[in-house]
Amino acid sequence: MIVCYAQGGGLGHLTRIRAYLHTVHADRPATVLTTSPFAADPRVLGPHRLLRFSGPIGPVLRDLRPETLVVDAFPAGIDGELAVLPAGIVTVHLARLLRWDAYRPLSGLSRFAQTWTLEELDPEHQAHLARRSAALAPLSLIDPAPPEPAGIADGTWLIPHAGPATEIEELVSYARECAALEGRRPPLVLASPHRPPGLPADVEHLDVYPVWPLFASAERVVSAAGFNVVRQMRPWRAKHRMLPFPRRWDDQFTRAARARREITGSGGGREDR
């Protein structure tokens, strides 16, 4: 049995786990441990089993007796709860960019049979994982083939975001600012699991998942700088407008700066717009 530990309140952990299971295990059925509310949507996990849990993770793993445990994003868990992993299980870690200086005190003594680096890491983070992993290598994720996606009108600026209403409001405002700088007044479409209260009447709402099949036809994509949207927008990076948000562990600012440098070839450090 494959068990995936995907803690975090957002949609990104589940999207990444689904892509990993598709890329590495050809969608062999797995059990996903999470408390994310988005896991209840059958479109998100597809053929994989959802198991919600509360309390310590140790008893859950003892009951499940997995052959393989996949730990997403946080090598010691979101709060350090996986500082020491159970023996007798093949352990795999999916590593993405973290605010390593902040997370490091929780990094623990976890050891992995395999760590896959999904994007460039902080050098100290990379070194820690190299010491704690029997094998460490990069991995490019491939998302499962989507169902027939919803269509969007020509010239649409797409805003994909599953986050809180306050962030959606900021993204809508940012999209309008970017459009004004280009002398444009494009139709705006928000792709989100729910229409947030207060969404302006001139912004269309779509509940579509996965949303990445719409990226090719959108004139612009205005988003945060989460791991999945930046990865999925790579083929269309020139039309991507990113507004990174502060996160407890994820470093969206560094990710956005790196993505922009891929377009411009310019130097510079952290940036917020």
C-alpha cells in the first residue's frame, strides 16, 4: 500500500500528490492522509482513497501498515510531527521550496529512501535533504489527463485561486492594474471552488478542476506564486502575472522572482510584484 501524507489546508498539496502518483506510480491506488477540505471533491484525488485523521500520526500508520510512505513538502511534517519516521517503511519525500530559515527548527531526524526535488531549493535545505536521503534526484511532475475542460472566451484574463476571499480580492485588483498598464479592459474569469462573497459582478466565476487546461487559451493568467500554478504555467510563462502571498512555510516570493528571471534574464532578489 502507498500512503501519502499531504498535510496543509490548501489545494496545492493534493494537486502535487495526484501528479506524483500519476508520474511515478502510474496512478496505482493510494491512500491520502490529509485534513484539507478540498479532498472531499472527487475531482481532486481521482482514483485515490481519502483518509481524514486527527491526533498523532503514529497509530494511523501502524493501522495502515504501508509499504511506502510519501511525505509531501515538509520533511518532518507541517508541525514537526514526522520528526522521526517509523521503521520498516520505504519513505519518499517530495521536496519543494520552503522558507528554510523558519522551518529548519522543525526539520527533525527523518530519513528517506528517496527524495525527489521538484524545484530549486534553498542550498541549506538541499544539503539537509542530501544528508537525510539515501537517494536524491530532481523530478518533473506530469499531471493526469484532464476531462474536457470548460471553455473561456477569447481575450480572457484568468485568475485561478482556491485561497481566501481576501486574496482573491487582491488578485482581481492586481489583474485590473496589470490590464490598465497594458491599456486593456479584458473579461476576467475567476477559477475557484467557490464564488467568494463580494466578487464584483463583472468577474465571471468558474468551478473547474483541474484548471491548468485553461491556461493555454487564456490571454493572461493572474495568480499567486504557489508551486503548482508556477510549474503548470511554465510553457506560457510570458503571459503569467504573479502576485505572491506570505505563507507560513512556502516561499512564494523567491519562486516568483525566479520565474520572472526566466523571462527577463535579469538579476535581483526577492520581490513582491
